[in-house]
Amino acid sequence: MRILWIDDEVDLLKPYVYFLKDKGYEVETATNGPDGLQLAKSKNFDLVLLDEMMVGMDGLTVLQTLKEFDPNILIAMVTKVSEESVMNQAFGKLADDFIIKPFTPAQILSALKRLIEKKALIGDRLHRDFSAIAQKRTTIKGWKDWIDYYVTLLNWQTRFERFGDAVLAESFYDEKKESNKEFVAYVEDMYPRWVQEKKGPIMSNRFFETFVLPRLKEKPVFWLVFDSMRLEQWFALVPLLKEFYEIDTEYYYSILPSATPYARNALFSGLLPLEIYQQLKNYWVFEDTGQNRFEQELLIENLARHNFRNKSLFLKTSRNEDIDNSLNVLLNTDTQFSTLILNFLDLLIHSIKSQRLLDEIVTDEKSLVSLTRLWFSNSAVFNLLKALKKRDAYIIITSDHGFIKVNRPTLIYGGKEISANLRYKHGGALKIDEKTAVLLNNPQDYMLPAEHLGVRYAIAKHDYYFIYPTKPKEYEQTYKYSYQHGGISMEEMILPVAILKPK
């Protein structure tokens, strides 16, 4: 169990801290409210021991802020007085327990025991309520219902991770796996109509005209695109931003393949891949490298189609220094439209398997989300957003696609010219197991371009990834349990659209 102890006299409490560590608890300390809040926002703690009387920000203010940031965190107030008015005020702000100074080690352990028992009770209630998730899935009828269900699933996931046990975690995983199976079948059935008739959900190609263009006609717009940001990663960032902004989160679907060369080109051009190839052929690249080299040109063409000719800025970066060095330009009041592509998260997921230290740190998706929050809380992107609070402008944050942890290999057969991606392929004479992937004999059904006749596309379903029959063991050892994108799953396709308004 991880404990955060916030007390302005924490140095006097070191014997108790050592005592708890000897008992197997992980304990971190902070000597004031702001530092404690920063730690709580950047890391995950099971419970907080919080002094009620502190210099500067008092304990009750810290309590309220912590509960607003994370309603599920357990907090025990440490106070020198046992007055009823103080306790009532703290309970009104959702304190979970009290410890009265002076205390003994046994009293500290007793309070922790009570909090652990409370955590167990919440876990028991989650077990009883778990059936509500599967029941909600049976009522799904369309793409809006799938968004609502997925958001509900992620909200439950947060509670399971904090209060659940191994049995509950396994049940949740099974539910997620089964729901993705149904989601894939639904998308496979509906997708051709979505892209050919342009009905159904807002997708990558309609994002600009739906969310950006109307606001661009009113005031300056800052559009931040986080490459490979999954929905639960965005949910982890929201509490950090709520201190500065009112946040309205909507949702949209990535096109297929749910990968950067397709989804982000569609995002900036306002066109589907086949339309880009037909209308702006020089800006479409079939090779495996450099497929997004014309993103800025595609966005400029899109702006021109909508008669936007005001000053604009386009920046693509994966480094804090680039944002720091461009800060004056980014805050220039003459710029009416600024687009920032942030590649950090994409680099992170693709570095995990290749870098041993990261592979040991990021052991599961929960730790990946925690690392995302830790990065963001100390990033130049966060500092930029805090600075933008002073601008009279719209701030739009989104992702181009999500990703999934691939677990199951599936064989793909074809000619010599097959693309290298693990979740989707295009090339001649492709053959796959259609239980594990969608095979497009006619790519135009999905509004995808083909370099020449006979080219097919294969898009992986669920958590499958493609391996070649000539090197199956090599591919399994290298890529199994890695994070990939380009296929069909809720994690890759259902994405956030956040509109930020300064408080």
C-alpha cells in the first residue's frame, strides 16, 4: 500500500514513517499542501495522512482539493483537536477517518486497518455491482451507445484498479475482451456505410469541419493533437487541467486503419484516404516511411477550401525544448490558428519493449497511464496550457488514434511487397484467418487507396497482430505484449475531443 503523508512538521514524524516502512508500507512525505497536491497529482497513492493545521494552505483546503481531483482516494485527517465542529467540517469535505495527536504507532496502524477495511468493503460492493456493466452492453444499439459503454467501462476500471482484487480484475478483463469482440463485429458491419455515405459517427475526416472550423470563425484556436493517446490517458490528465479550465469532453471515432498515416492525414485534410489520393495525389505516400510528411500541406489545403487566410502556426514535436523555444511564437496574439502535434506518447509506447528500464517500469496499462500523468504534470505542454489560460481563445485537445496491447499472433500470407505494420497490412495476394482480421479485396469499400490493381488490405481485430509464416517465433518473441495501433478495437477507435475554457 502506498501512503502519502502531508504535514508541515513531517521531520518530527520520521520515527512513524520508518515504523510504517518496516511494516511493509511505501511512504512518501510532503511538508506543505501545494507540494502534497503535486505529489498526489503526479503519482498514485492508496491513502493520504493529512495534517489539519498547516502553515499556508490548511488541511481542510488540501482535503477538498484532493477529493475534487480524485474522489476515490482515502484520506485520514491528523488533528490536534477532537472538537466536533472540526470533525463535522472535515467529514463534510469527505474525510474517511481521523487520527488525534499525539498518537502512538499502534494508533496509526489501527487507523490504517480501518481504512483498509473500508477499501475491502468498497471492493465487495464492486463485486455485487459488476453485473451492471455486462447488462449495459446488452442494451447497445448504435455508435453512440458504444461510446457511452466504453466511457462507463473506463470509469469502472478506475474503481477496480483501486479497490478490486485479482478475481475482480480477471472478470473485468473478460468483460472488456467480450465487449471488444462485439464492438469489432459492429464496426465490421457498419464501417463501409459510415465512410461511403458519411453518416454515423464523427470520424477523423469530419473532425475539422465539426469541432475546429466553427470555433475558428469566432476567435483564435489552439489545436493540440496527442499522437497515440488513449481515452483513459486523457481521463488521467483531466484532473490536472480542471484547476485552470472548464472542460467539455466529447468523442469521435478514428478511421481505419487506426494509425497515424491514415487517421492523422484524414484529421488535417478533412478527407478520407482515397479522397486524398484522388484529389491531392502528390500528398499521399505509399511507402512505409514518411507517410505523414505532408501533414502541414494537407492542413493548408483544407484551410484554403474553407477560405481561411489568417496567420497560422504548425508545430510537430516530441521534446519539451521545442515548446519552450517556441513559447513566444505560440503565445503571439497575431496568430489565429495554432496546430501542435505532440508525439511523446507514441514514442513512449513504441519504446517500452525495446528499452529494458521502461519495460520494467511499465508492467501494465495502469502503470502506463500513471507514467502519462507523471510526464504531463512536469511537461512544457502543461506549462503552455497554463499560460494559454490568459488568452481569449478556444483550446481543442484530441488524439489521432489510440493503441492496444497485442497478445495474440495471427499468420498473414502474401507476396513480396507487404507493408511492415503489425496491425494492418496492404499488398498483393494477402491471405488471413478472417476470424482474426478483416480482409479488404476491394479497398474502396473502406475508402482506402490502392497503388495498383490487386492490392488488398488486412486490418487486425481485437488484440491480434500479424506475423509471417517464415519467422513466426521471431515475431512472437519481439512483438507479443507490445503496444500497437492500426486495428479495430475500442481502445484504438473511440477518442476524446476536449474543449477547454478558462475558469
